[in-house]
Amino acid sequence: VFTGLVADIQRKITEAFEVFDRESNKTVDVREIGCIVRSLGCFPNEAEVQELLAQIEVEEPDGFVHLKNFLPVMTRVLLDKRFRPIPEDVILHAFESLKGYLPRQSVILCCLSGEPFTQEEMEDMLAVALDPETNTLHYRDYRVKLVVDETKTFPFNV
């Protein structure tokens, strides 16, 4: 059973990796690793992505990661259930401290503090988060978009 589970996990990792393998040569740009990890239902912060990269051999000087180097590290991450999503009740509690909504400018300020978003990340998030009519983020609507169904993103019974 465990061997089959590992094979399933490695197949999922390989599929996710191949989405970002633009040259079809079993390598991805090191900057894509965070996206690949998140596409597998894991949600590390940027410091945790850097810790993960420290465990993966990166081909210098071009900054590419080979699948053979990524696969064992990511398999262990999934088996250990690291970087799990934040539960819905925790998200709801965090948003309840607000007055029900945040204006666009407040959302932008939040995105630029702490671990700042890139311009592209911020634009992507605003497109999903803001109500187009009021240009505000209503937490009761947005929290539903933040919740991850672990049965869909992590369908392995580990």
C-alpha cells in the first residue's frame, strides 16, 4: 500500500512539475518552485520556500531545478503533510476583527507589508478579492475563496 501511495504522490508531483517545464527537459526555473509546491496543495510562506530550495540541488549558474532533485524532497513534504492550508475557522476569525470589508487601498497596503506581493501577485489577488461594484474586499465572500478543500488538493490518505 505504501509503495502505491508513493507512486501516486510522485505521479502528481511530476504532473505539476511538467506544467512549468517549458522546455520539456525535466527542468524548471528555480523561481517556479513556490508555484509548483502550492499547486500541490501546500502553502509555504516565502521563507519556507527558501528552506525547501536549500534541500534541492539547483543547477548553477542558470538557476534551474531538475525533476530528479525536486521529486524526493517534494515527496517527503507531501508524506509529512507539511505546509497545510489554514483552516476556515482561523481565516474567519482573522477577518472578523475587521469591520466587514476593506477598501482597495487598505488591501494594497496589506499586500505590500510583511512578505510583500509582487505587482503581478497583487493584481491577480485584487482581481479575485475585490467586489467590482464597490472596489472593496468583503471578508464573508472572500474567505470562501481562501479555503482549500484538502480532499481535492491532497487526495492521498497518508
